[in-house]
Amino acid sequence: MEARLKTFFAEFGLSIEREKIQLFERYYRLLISENEKYNLTAVTGEDEVIVKHFLDSTAVLLYRDLTDLNAVDIGTGAGFPGIPLKIMVPGLKLLLLDSLKKRCQFLERVVRELNFKNVTVVNERAENIGRQKPYREIFDVTFSRAVAEVRVLLEFHAPLLRLGGETILFKGPGVDDELKKAEKAAKQLGMELKDVYYYRLPGNFGERSLVVYKKLQTTPENYPRRPGIPEKRPL
Ligand SMILES: C[S@@+](CC[C@H](N)C(=O)[O-])C[C@H]1O[C@@H](n2cnc3c(N)ncnc32)[C@H](O)[C@@H]1O
């Protein structure tokens, strides 16, 4: 696996040291051995996991540095993009948030076995944590991959983000419709679309995009609304 990881990371434009390769290998082994028990991922082939999960999660590093930032990964599932980003940027302070208890139990194990510092796992819904004082408006950067449409995600992310912070959403190649639909939500929540970066995964695994919003105003106190409402009645 070491050679495959090196090749794919180099093709993607990122350099990776030996210790990081070893952490990815341990993470891969845990993901595969615990997949049945925790229902973690449909993707299990070595190349596919490396490219579609590991590399894709690190795409943000092609565009910006995350060293020492305070980050939350909302709807992290088996740890994407949070865990690969933590491997690549050991100084990242990270909260891994997911509403599924089983996935959080798996993440606790990853944190223990990979010996991560400054990583917290919270089993909660984004709508609930966003209303709680210790978490509200404290994060420099917030991520989500494959969780919901942009206008729903903005309601999850904006309340957790500090003023001037950035929300980074991992999306497929065609995001124009979603961005248009999210214009009203962005305005209401004090967020502004800053950039959309398009990139191609190595090995013909397809195209993706990163959608970046910046927080310009404090989020009104009535957001996020109660669990389930953002999806049922998006802004
Ligand atoms: C399709 S999975 C994607 C997981 C991971 N981000 C990835 O890219 O592989 C969506 C995850 O979001 C979580 N999720 C969905 N809605 C959520 C919410 N409102 N609050 C917290 N987690 C949520 C689910 O439990 C699930 O693990």
C-alpha cells in the first residue's frame, strides 16, 4: 500500500512523509476490519479507498494551509474528510461530529489507535450542537462531505463558524444549481460564497469541487432550527 499511496499523492500534487503513510495504512486496516460491524463504507478496494476517500479528503490542502486551525467536520461518518486532514496536518484541532452512535464509536477507536491529540468525537446532530454555547461561533473552519445540499449545510455550519471563518463543502463537479438555490440561505445566515475550486482525482476516479463560504455576519440566534427542519424546509 505504501507505494500506491506515494504514487497517488504525488499525482495529486501533495507530498507525504513516511509517518503519515503509516498512519493511512493503519486507518485503512481499521476501516476494512471494522466495516461490517460499524457499516462504514461501500468502497473497500485499496486504490478506491486511497483515491476516493483519503486523497479526496485532503483536496483542501491543494488550496490552503490548515495548520493550528480549530476545525469541525460535520457528518464525518467514518472520518471523511476529518481523519485524512488530521493525518496530513498534525497541528489541526478537530471536532468530529456525527449523529450515528456506531460511527462515533469507530472514530473513538481510530483516535485512540492512531494516537491523535486534539481530536474530539461528538455524537450529536448538527442542529443541536449549533445551539450550544461552547460550540457556537468558535471554529476557524468547518467541513462537510456528502452530507446534504448546500443550503441545508449552511444552516448547520454558519452557527459554529467564527466571524471571518470559512466553510468548505466537498461536492461533485456540477454545483451551479445547488449554489443558486443556496443564495437566500447564505444571505440570511451571514455567509458569502468566496470560491469554487474544481479538481480531478487521479486514476480516472472523476471530478470534484470544493465550495468555500466566508462568514461575514453573526448568525441570527434562531438558527439552526430544530432537528430535521433544515432538510424538510430549507431556507
Ligand atoms: C453519506 S455519510 C458521509 C460521511 C462522510 N462525510 C463521507 O464523506 O464519507 C453522511 C453522514 O452524515 C451524518 N449526518 C447526517 N445528518 C446529520 C446531522 N444533522 N448532524 C450530524 N450528522 C449528520 C450521517 O450520520 C452520516 O454518517
